Amino acid sequence: MPKAISSYELTLRPRPHNQTLTNWLYGELRSAILQGRLAPETRLPASRDFAIQHGLSRGTVVSVFERLQAEGYVSCHVGSGTKVNRLAAATADGTRQGTTPPAYVRRLAAAYKRPKAWVDIVASEGVRPFQMRDPAIAEFPAKLWGSIAARRARTFPSWLRTEDDGRGYRPLREAITHYLAVSRGVRCSPDQVIMVSGTQQALDLLARLVLKKDEPVWMEDPGYFGAEIAFSSVGAKIIPVPIDEQGLNVEAGLRLCPHAKGAYITPAHQFPLGMTMSLERRMALLKWASRAGAFVIEDDYDSEYRFEGRPVPALQSLDRNSNVILVGSFAKLLSPSLRIGYVVLPSSLVDLFLAFRYRTDFRSLGLDQAVLCDFIADGHLGRHLRRMRNLYSSRLAALVDGGHQYLRGLLKISDVRAGLYTVGFLENGMGSRQAEKAAATRGIDVVALDRYVLKQPDPKGVLMGFAAFDETQIRRGLLQLAAALDRRNCESPPKRIQL
């Protein structure tokens, strides 16, 4: 492991008038070492350089280095310089730091309420079937992406000096506008596309912009916990609207709260149950929004991955009264590490959104936006999506076929053929949370459906991600899941199943 070199100028507190230079410098370096500001194995600057940095004589620095070496804080060797020894981090007076947090942290912790989706969740290390958080990361075109990034880094004026009006890199917004028009039927101009760091930032900004405390907003039930968190953080009144095989039940929403300020929906691939909102329901929702003067936030989180039937146009493509706000990101298309998302706003809302965004974010340009622009404009995104659709389709087929073979009578996998996850409904009498915990004991990660319920009863099912796993991993995971869901095994210790 290479040694860390402290090439930065170490911050030192002012010297008290009644303290000698030698004692002051010794105390400052000793404190920096004990507090961990100077990490173990860090190589200190040469005594001559150190003296110049801090306006000291070299003799003073050498004297202090020698004293620190004598006490075991540093090691000095000819040819390799002075480096910090490994010591347990402590406070400046040499005592261990206390473990009791300050009063404000205790006060916040006592008042904080964890979102329902994260309460008592089973943490796991590594990637285990059937985790949902990642697409097939191993299939990301890293070499191609790196090549584009290197080219852009060498020509940084091409994007760094671009005028920043808060919307993001304009050539990228133009590429996204074209992409959405072709693939989703979205009607917008580049000026209506605003770049954000991801879906959650978009929801947070929108919630704080369009809602006030106690104002009602429709949400699908069950629905996406990220939207619930955003709306709850502004004190909005969430109205849980039930869903059925046609998606959000608009008539139920009208009975529950006809004067809601807006609605949040996932019409192309409802989260978490997976159905597509019917055209009749879409038109009814738009009619209500127009009549009530309400907004509709359309979360288009993974609509590109549809494996049967024709592509479903975005709800925004049907909107004629500027009610729909479209939110999307590239986390599922490419990689969660690529923190790039977008909001497509009605023209009349753009200036308000930009002015509001300046409260937290003064600059919206970045190298990643320029790289993504080239990736889209050069046709790489289209080729990548076609390849990933084929891969994910085969992995979903392996999951469904394996489910019929191994999970009969235990779990019925949904017949929805879209997205990067699927839902399985329990047939063994277990509740959602019970099945989640049972699977965890066998090294399998599934997510209980009741984590996403707002008011409805437990749907008694689990969510299963398949995108990140090959067919062998899927088969192995299904065997372990079958063992976990078999009630006859609940009282016996788990056994490793060999393929």
C-alpha cells in the first residue's frame, strides 16, 4: 500500500503568547496525530519545507520531529522521511473520545421517525439474489464510457465554459428531448428539460415547490416510498388511493379527496405491483387534474424495459393543459452511480422551478452530463438498451420458469413482463414481512410488499429483482427461496442447497 504524503499545509491554531514556539508546534502536531487528522503512515513534509510553510526556523521543526519520534508518535528514517506511526485515535489530551453524542444529536435521534419502508429491514453484505437496487452493473459499457470521458476531460472548455442557466448542459437536454419524443412520445422543448441528480432530488424539489403543509396529494397505495418521504417532509396530507389491474383508481380518489392539489403516479409500470395504467384511467386522471387545477407527477422510472407488447407512451404525451410533470433518470438504464436525472416541466412552471432550485444548487453543469450527451448522441444508448432488453428478458424468463418449477404452492410470480423486478404473491399462508425474514435466513433478499402499503391491508407478497443475476444465480436463489418459504422448514436450521 503506497504511503500517504501530506502535501497540504496543515492547519495550526494560533500560538498563545505565553508558550514557546517549540512547545506550541509539538502540541499541535501531537494533537493532529491523536485526533486522526494526520493519519497513520502519512509522510510529513521535509523539515525545510515545513519550516517555510509555517514561517519557522528549520531547527525548531527538527527539534519537534525528534521529540515526537522519541515518544513514538512518528518514525524518522534517512531517505524515507518522517511518517506517522499507528496509534489509536484519541482526544487532544490523550484520552479516548466519549461515545455519548451531543445533546442536539440525541434530541434529533429521539424525534426522528424512520420511513416505513426501512423499518426493521434486514441488512446484508454483498449482492444476493434477489436484490432490487442494481441493474446488471457488469454489463455497463465501462471501456466505452471511459473513452468518452477521457476525450471530454481533455477538451473541458467544450462543456465547462458553457452558459449555465440552471437547466443543465443544453446539448444533453436536446439529446434527451429527442430521445423522449421517439421512445416515450413526450412533447417538449429542451428549455422544458431540467437536469437533476436523480429521481429523489426531483421529488424533493417538486414537493417543496408545489405543496404546502396539510395540502392533500393523491398517492398510489401501495406506492413508491421515495414519494411518500418527499411529501411527508413538507407536511402534506397523503391521500392513499387504491390501485387495481388498471392502475390508480381515479373514481376512488374522487370519493376520498376530490380537491387534492395533485397526484403522484407510476403509470407505465406501477411501483410496486407492476401493472400498466389503462388509457381510460389516464384520461380520467387528466380530466380531473384539468378541472381541479391540480398537478400530476409522472415517475417514468424504468418504462424502457418492456418485454411484451408495444411501448406505452408517457402520460405526458396525452396532456393538453400543462398538468403533467414528468420525472426520469438514467439510474436503471445505465448505472445508479450515474447521478443524472431530469424533470420535464410545463413551460409556465420552468422559471418558478429554476428560481426555487437556486435555494440549494447554484450550478447544474458537470462532466458526467457532457459524457452522457455524447453517449446518447452517438447512438450508444440505443444499442445498450436493445442489448439489455434481450438480457433482462431472458433473465426474467428464467425467473418465471424456475418459479413454476420450484415455487409451486409457495409463491406465484406475476405475469407482468416489464421492468427490472417482479412481484410474487404468497400462497403458503405467510405474511409479507414473515416471508422476507424467512428468505433472509437462507441468504436471499426479497422485499416485503407491506413496506409500500399506505392504508391497504398486507398484499402478502414480495418483490424480487432479477436484473443483476445470471440464470445460474437465479436458479440457485429460487431453490433457497423455496426452502425458506416451505413452512415445514421453519422450525429446522437452514441447510445449504447444492446444485
